[in-house]
Amino acid sequence: MNRKETFLNYINEGYSTKGDAIILGSAMLDGETVENAFVKIPLKTLNRHGLIAGATGRNLKKMMKKLKLELEKIFLDYSFPYPKKSLKY
């Protein structure tokens, strides 16, 4: 098994869920997106606190917007506890 296949299996096993999940995007290996290597958050875990951290310029705001949009698709009356002026489109 080559490195890419090993990585794909590792991601798919690590992010497998039994219930519904929100797909945040695809995993990357050596700066390239790996097809079908989805990074997911199980819906049943979203009632907990979470931390989104990273260095400046690492698309954190873009990821927060994606999460907000995905949650709004599922829960129409969802209230996103984040400063609204920071997430303007």
C-alpha cells in the first residue's frame, strides 16, 4: 500500500461516524488535497465546547463560516455564538 492510500485509510477510519456528520473539507497530504479523505464532525458531539485554534493566515475564519453555514442548513434556528461582525460574507 502506498503512502497516499495509507493516509486515506487513516483519515477515513479516524473520521468515521455512526450518525450524521458535517463535512468540513478534505484532508491534505504534502500540500495536496486527497480525494475522498473527508474531515467530519459528528452532529451528536456539537453540544459540547470546542476550540478552533491555529496560526494567523490559516483560514480559521473561513472554516468558522463553513461550520456556521452547515449548521444553519441542518438547524434553521441555530444561534452561532461568535461575534457576527467577524463572520460577514
